[in-house]
Amino acid sequence: MMIGLLSFLTIIACGGEKTEESPASNAGSKGIGPVKSVTLGTLDQAMADRGKKQFEAKCAACHKFEEKVVGPALQDVTLRRTPEWIMNMILNPIEMTQKDPIGQELLGEHLTQMTFQNVKEEEAREILEYFRKMDLK
Amino acid sequence: MLKKSNLILVTLGITLFTFLPNCKKGAATATLASDAASRVYVAPGEKDEVYAFLSGGFSGQMSVYGIPSARLFKIIPVFSVFPENGYGFDEETKDMLKTTHGYVPWDDSHHVEASMTDGKQDGRWMFLNANNTPRLARIDLKSFETKEILEIPNTSGNHASPFATENTEYLMAATRFSVPVPQASVPIDSFSKGGFKGTVTMVKVDKNTGRLSVELQVLVPGFNYDLSHCGKKKSHDWCFFSSYNSEQAHKMLEVGASKKDKDFILAFNWVRAKECKDQGKAYNFGGDYVNNFKEENKPAVSTRLSGVKMLNPKDCPGMMYYMPTPKSPHGTDVDSTGEYIVGGGKLASVIPVHSFSKMMEVKDKKEHHSTEIEGIPVLKYESTLAGEVKKPCLGPLHTEFDGQGYAYTSCFVSSEVVKWKLGTWEVVQHLPAYYSVGHLSIVGGSSTEPYGKYLIAMNKITKDRYLPVGMELPQSAQLYDISSGKAELLSDFPTVGEPHYSQMIPAKLIMDKTAKLFPLEENKHPYATKSENDARIVKLGNTTHIYMTAIRSHFKPDIIEARTGETLYFHVTNLEQDYDIPHGFAIGGAPNMTNLLIMPGETRTFKWVAPKPGIYPFYCTDFCSALHQEMQQYIRVSP
Ligand SMILES: [Cu+2]
């Protein structure tokens, strides 16, 4: 596991070499992953509730809303990132921390590889809905 | 009868070859293929072509290597405790090692068998025998974990085991050390008067689940049954067992068991046996045994069972025949077509090959019987003989097949592998082995369709081959490329324990089916904690259950309070759903418990009786993240 960790911190396992992308404008980034576009409607309460359950089972061990624990605090995440970026980070965290400029920066800051928790795309969408609900408060 | 001079010759041979290795060094490089290094080189990130599963001998485990690189990938604990990951210690796996003799945390495992469908390897399970305390194990090739262990009753020294029928309908297990059946305290010399018996056990394998059960036992004469292989294609209904000590000597076996020119290969029609059982010809017989089953993410369930159906050969004509085979045979191996049954007579000067078709032709004709032993007809040697490989080597043991019409036989005494042609019985190549080779394995070599290409020889002695490491040197396996006309030595590598037999499987049959994690949603462990929100401590009198979660890089709950003498169960669930992220769990100074490695989505339990007052740390032992060192906390024990 030690060797695995080292390679994560240097080039990162299976992705090959870093691509030279300029980290200039991140704000509108959709990130890297299966989600290309998300259309948001008005908040779907039922979907947000399902997302809460998912979040508590698979994410809450490392994320709180109000403070940084293992990973960053999540309050206002839907204001900071695009919906696509959030879902891609949930669904494709290893490549995101390897190649996405924001992802790389976050790994540098928190120093723990975010895990893929075997979340399906539909479930990631529900989690996103839960984040939206939390940010409405 | 063995002539005295022969015995002396054999003894001399053993002596010679035991000393010879010291001065044989030059020969090693002489036969090496010139580009051997590049043929075993597997570049970083590349995968091996073949999985090799080697029995661990006195380690009681099974080891997994990649071929051709010979890199060791894994040791799968089977019959021995494994402190590295807690196998045999934690509440989930300790019952896997239960037997009628109590908890037996070690064994001697000799033979690996691969599951087959229609005679071809199917990559579902591996089976392994325990020789010392008779048991059979099933190892699942999805998780590479031991899922089931079945004790075999009414037997001793489960050596001729676990050999599978062509479609894995049954696994065979036969007695090495004949004993009174049922067990009794009798004078040991009653062995020579027929007072000791052996059994042949048919263990049924459920074709969907792999679950093991004792179907039937056959009570056989008290010889030492050594090895087995089952038939294929036309010989599908039959299994063949080698035997030695048909003299039934009970002391000085090295002389007493070598008196006769021929011992036997026992031909057993298991389809007929089942038929007789179904016709009610088997009787209820005693015998206690234990079945241990470990379902995914549940504690092992150990069930004590009693009684078997027993069949006597005389009550089931057509079920068993003895084929005389020179001399103290070890291997009995059936070629890929199912026609030839090759004996490996440790003390024989020929390799005898029996013909299945001839056996079928003569088996029920009186003129081809020489005698009968306890209801089992003895066929005449010449009647079933297809041919003999003359003067192949000294001490032929075990034969594997390449599917191209060639057989490879290991020769213990002369330390070599001989390649010979089926049908003409001529030796075409001698390959030196370093030294004292036991079994061989060809990829798929015991199936109907060998993949061929590689052969490994498993050697007992390595003096002068490696850097010395004290008096006990590693055993070794030697890798040969057999894909072209001339087999070539590629490399040799040290092994875990003393490997006896191996099964090699093309990687493509297994690699894409291996499990990457246990889905948390499917975790049915009664003490699972599937969300950190559910982590909690439940006190029940003097017992405390800690429902604990582990994820990079912390445990929850992380502060534990206990009193001296209180029993604590740490049920740790690894919440990760990411490949290759186990967490460890260990408590400082914990007696009777070792480390746990908990796979993603798995729950395992660490039992701990709070010792004298103090502060005791617990921590993750499997380097999991940059904050792995921080994955630690404390238990406070108060008076
Ligand atoms: Cu850890």
C-alpha cells in the first residue's frame, strides 16, 4: 500500500503522465467524467431525500457541510462548482484528482485521495439534489 | 518378490543422488534456454499469462504465482491460521478450522485440484486436501478465499484427495494411513491380519453453489492409497487410485512394503457406486465429521454431522477392480483422451501404462482375473497393459500431459523429467531437475484440453541453487517451456512450504471475474455498520459490542471506555467502496488475536478482553492514505 500511495502522489497510478493543461479559468469547468450536461429544474424534494440517504451511507464519513474533516466542507458547493463537475467528482474521483486542475488542487490541499464509493450515476444526481437543498438554506 | 540386490541398488541410487547435487552446478546453466531471461520477463505493468496455484505442503496454505514471471502474488490461508490477515483468529473465520478433534490450526496440504466443466478448467474453484486431519477445502476464485472446509470421517491421512471427476460432480478422497474403521484400540500387528481398513469417499460438489457433502464411502482393503486421478471422456465414470503397501506391513515399511513386485491401481466406477447406493446396497455407518462454511460477509457456520452411507465392494459387483502396477506406485494419471492410465512406480524400472479400453474388455472375464481381494477382482497385469516405457529414469512418480501426444514424468531419484510419446512409449527427452522432483504441473495438464506451453516441476531439495539461509533451504519449482518440440528450462523459483502439486490456469479464465469489493448494500453480516451514522457502542452486562466503521482515515467510534475483565467485540466494517483499499485493525498487546485486514465493504470482528487498567491504542495496519498514521485511537481500561 505504501508504494501505491507514493505513486498516487507522484504521477498517480493508471492514468499515465500528467497532461499539461493550463489551470486558468476553472469557474465554469464541467470536470472530467461521464457527465457531460445536467439540466436543473426546481428542487425535487423526494430526490433530495434519496440523495441524503446516499450521502449519509457513502460520503458522510469524510465530508461535513460546515467544516473540513477528511475532505472539504460542502456548504455552498453548488455555488462554487458546476453540477457536472460535482457529479464527475463523485463518479470519477481518481481521474479528477489526476487531471482536472481543481481536482489536482484539492488533492494538494486535503492530501487524501477521494474514493469512488461505487455510486451509480443516478445516485450521484440524487446527491447533487441534496447539495442543492442544503445550499438553499 | 524383490531381489535383495535390487533393493541395494535403489538404496545406492538414493544415496548417490542425495550427494550428487553438490557437484552438479555446471549442468544448471548448460540446459538453460539461451533467451530464457526475456521469456520469463514480464515488464512493469504487464500481466502474466498464467496463474499457478501451488499447495503449501506443511504450511497448510495455497500460494498463487504468476507464470512465466514466477512472481508470488498471494498466500491464501486454508488449513493454517494466518496472523497477517486474522484468518483462523477472528469471530468470522475461527470456526473454519473446527474439526471433531477440536480446533486444528494447521495441516499438511498436498494436492490442488481445479474445478472443471466438461473436462475443461472453468476457473470457478480450487480444491485442496488436508492430509493430517482429513479435510477438503473449497477456495473461491472470485475472491481467492477459502469458503468451505469439510472433514472426511472414517479415514486417516487424506492423501489421495481431492481429485475431481470430469464435470466436478464429485471429489475423491482415499485413506493413506489405514486404521481400524471404526476407530478402536487394537494391537498394531492386527494390521497385517487385515484388521485395518481404508475408505474411498465420494464428496459431492453442488454444481451451482459448490457446497460439499459426503455422498458415500466404500470400505476398501487396508493398503496405503496414495494418489488418484479421475477418468475423462470414455473413462468418465471411473477414478483410479494408486496404492502401496499391499503387503500390509506395519513396521519397517521401507522394507516391508516393498516386498512384492507389484502393488495396485484401484479402478473405481463411481457411477456404479452411486447406483448401488441408490439401490439400497449401502448401509448406515457411523463417523462424526464437521462442515465449515463461510458465506460472504457472514461468520463461518460450523455444523457437526454424524454417520455416512457405507458400501462394501462385494455388495456392488462391477464397481472396483485392482490393476497390478509395479512397484509402490505414487502417481496414477489419466491422459487427455481418457484412454491411458499411467502408473508412477517409485521403485519401478518401467512406467506402466494401462489401457482403459482393454480394462473394459477384460474386467469381467474370469480368465483375466488372477485372484480377488475382499470382493475386488484382481486383473492380470498383461491383460490391461497398453505398454511400458522401458528404463525411463530412476523413481518415476507423476505424469502430466501436454495434449499433443506427449507425457512428462517426474523422476524423484534421478532428479529429472522425462518426456515420452504416448503409443510408442519411447523417451524423447531427459530434462534435469534441481533436485529430487516430486509432482509436475502443465497448464491444464490434468484436463481434457491442456493449454500446455508451460510445465513446472516441484522440487524437494535446493542445496547449492540459492543463497544459503541456514539449514532449512526453500523448496523450489522449476519452469520449463514445452511449447516447441524440445522442452527448455526457463527459470526456477523458491516456493512457500513444500509444494506437492499445482494447478495452472490461463489468466484469461479468471482475471476479469475476480471480486474487487463487497458491495456495502449486500453486506449481510449481523454486526455490519453500513453508515458512519450508525456507528455505536452497545453494552450488554459485561459484554460490549462496538459497531465500528473504518474509512480513510479514521475509525468511528474512536474513544472507547472499558473495565478490566469486560469482553469487547469490535465489529469493524470497512466503508470503502473502492478497489484495493482494505483497512487493518490491531490493538496494542492484544493476546490471542492478531491483525485483521478488512476488505472494502466487509465486516470482521476482533474479540478482546480488557486487561489491566491503562490506555491501549488501536490503529489501522494497512497503509491506506496520506493520513494513515493518523488512523489510530485509544481504549481506556479502568478498574
Ligand atoms: Cu486505514
